[in-house]
Amino acid sequence: MTLGRGILGTVFIVLCPPSLLTIPMWEIDMDSKAGTIIWAVIALLNSALYAWFVSKVMQRSRTPETVPPEKPSESTQKATI
């Protein structure tokens, strides 16, 4: 295995984790009907994974992370007078 193929395989696994489901099915010909069904299921799982990830990112970006400033205490108000 060359370095380029190893890096490409790693990138592919990171971007499409459901593709790891094909490891136990390595004997199935990918050009057959069964192979097409397997890759269709993997595509749907990958789509669901990315939809979940994007919804969490959008949800996090919508929630305010800043805490509203507290009211000054009485001791602070007396010190400024």
C-alpha cells in the first residue's frame, strides 16, 4: 500500500464512516444488485449522519453562549457615588 492510498482510505473512512459496514461483506460484487443495495443503505446512513451533525451545529450556533451582565451590587453602586 502506498502512502497516498493509505491517506485516501483514511480520509474516506473519516468522511463516510458507514462505509465500514462493507468490511464483513467483502465477497459481494459491488456491480451486482446486492452490492447496489448495500451502497444505497450506506449512502442513506451517511446522509442521516451528516443531517444530524449539521442540525447539532446549527442548534449550537443559535443558542446564545453569552451570559447577560449581572446587575451591579449595592457595594459597587455605593463605591461609585
